[in-house]
Amino acid sequence: MSKAEKKVNKKTCTVNSNICFVSVVNNFEIFNKSIKNNTMMNLYEQIVFDNTCNNISITARYNSFIESRIDTESDLWVVFCHQDFGFSEDPSLKMFKLDKNFIYGAIGAKVKKGLYIRNSRIYTDKRFFIGEIEQGVNEQKFLKLGKKIKKPEAVDTVDCCCIIVHFSLIKNLGLRFDENLNFHMYAEDFCMNAKKKGILTKVMQFNCFHIGGGNLTDEYYKDLEYMKTKYEKKKIISTAI
């Protein structure tokens, strides 16, 4: 385990301890509120990369975690999540029932073909948010975002606030995060790259929340163009755009 993985909660869950939360943190007040002190999450292992001094890319951080466990792990559910994401229920109750041969998220995006009218214009497809989440407008106000589902539903990509994958899938397919992407579009790339290898992405309905909504910076649009070139697509399906 690398020195960067400096804060590890070694408590184990009485049901099953095979869940690990991996987060990159630049605000420990938010992280402590969302994850560390969250009684639905602090029974499980927590790997924390401290980005308060060295702002290393999320993709490099996530890949370093994978490399640190690649020779030792097999039966482990990994949740790559933002510092301001949290579960409001014990995730193990649903997670351990999931098929290990898919990538999952708490909320995702999919496009459905059809005829849709928006702003007096006709479109042949429409994006839908799948999976309901409590999305923060600010720290006091939360709104429900996404379509609540009863069972796992296939999506094109999941939101980067929560990416759930079994380590056996990472190991067997050699899945990694694209380090050309620092802080944006890496979840979309992870899903699209896995699809090229025959792995689909789904959303599982959890009771969960995400405090911050993020910003579409110049770097975001640069990464979006990189993705369009990489996958030779005019449009990247995402929860962000």
C-alpha cells in the first residue's frame, strides 16, 4: 500500500467486509461529513488520498490504488467516490447481490431513441438520468435528481461521484483509468473502455447523496474534445452535459 493511502479505517463490517471506499480529498471537512463519520460507510475500509498539498489527478490516484492491490485482491467491491458523496443506507445489503460482471453507479445517463420536442425543436433522441440521488444545491438544500429504479438498469455511462466495480473485473480485464484525463470525463471513459471489452454499465438504486454539483471548466471541455477524438464520436453521453 502506498504512503499516499494514509488514512485507512480498519473496522470490519459484521455482515461482510469486502467493500472498500476510495476517495481523493482536498476538503477534509466535507469528506468527514460525507464518508468518514457516515455510519453507513465507516464500517468498511476507507482509502484516502490527501490532495491538499499535491493536487495529483484523480485518475493517477485511482490507478495507484489498483496497482497497490493487483497482486493481492480478488473478492472486493471497490467504490471510487467523490469526497462529498455518501450512502444513506448500508450499501452491502444491495451490493453483495450484484452480478460482478458489470460496472455500476449510483446515477447514470442513457440515450433513448424516439421523437422528442424541446424548445419547439424536434430531436431523434433524448438523454435520461437513471437512478435517483439527493443532489445538493448547497449544504442546506437537496433536490431529487434522476429516475428511481427498482432493479439494476443499463446505462451508457455513470456519474463520477460513484463508480462501483468488483476487483475481479478490474483484474481479469486489466481495467484502468485514462491518465490523460485529470479530473473530468474519467468515469465516462472507464465505462466506454469497458464496453469495448464486452462489459456493460448499470445503475443500482441506492439511498445516497452528493453534496456538490461540480463546475464545467475549460479543462472539462478540453477533456470532452479528447474523448470525442478517442472514441470517434460526435457526442459523449454523460450526466454532466
